[in-house]
Amino acid sequence: MTHIIMEPCIGVKDTACVDVCPVDCIYGADEDEWPMLYIQPEECIDCGLCVDACPVEAIVPEEEVPEKWESFIAKNYTQFDLEPPG
């Protein structure tokens, strides 16, 4: 499984999660192109280091995404032209 970045990340300037990712699978630090960061689902190794590094608690394992933010699962996949699960 991958991790998903959710709404609390929108507009956040802190990219600590990018710095700790051992496989560099978090993209979007250029806010002019993307309003938030995204995890490339096929590159994520599910290590969870980004979860602890996120200052706004916007990253969770895909299976733990709260119902109110389930749309962010599809957003993370489609950002990389991938078919969302389900």
C-alpha cells in the first residue's frame, strides 16, 4: 500500500516529508504547478517516515484515509496518470 497526502497539506510550505523519504516519491514542492505535495503510489515503499515528518498530519496510509478526505486517494493517483483503486 501507499500513503496518501490529504487536504491539510494544501498551501503548506514545509517539505520535511520530502527530506525524509528514502525513495524520493513525494512530488509537488513547486506550488505554482501543484497546490500541495503528492506521493507517487508506485514508488512509495510504505515506510511511513513521511507520516512522522509531516507538520500538519496530512499523511496517512491509504487504508486509513478518513471518509471526509477519501477524494484525495484518487487525486494522489490521477496526479501521476494512474488509475485510482476501487
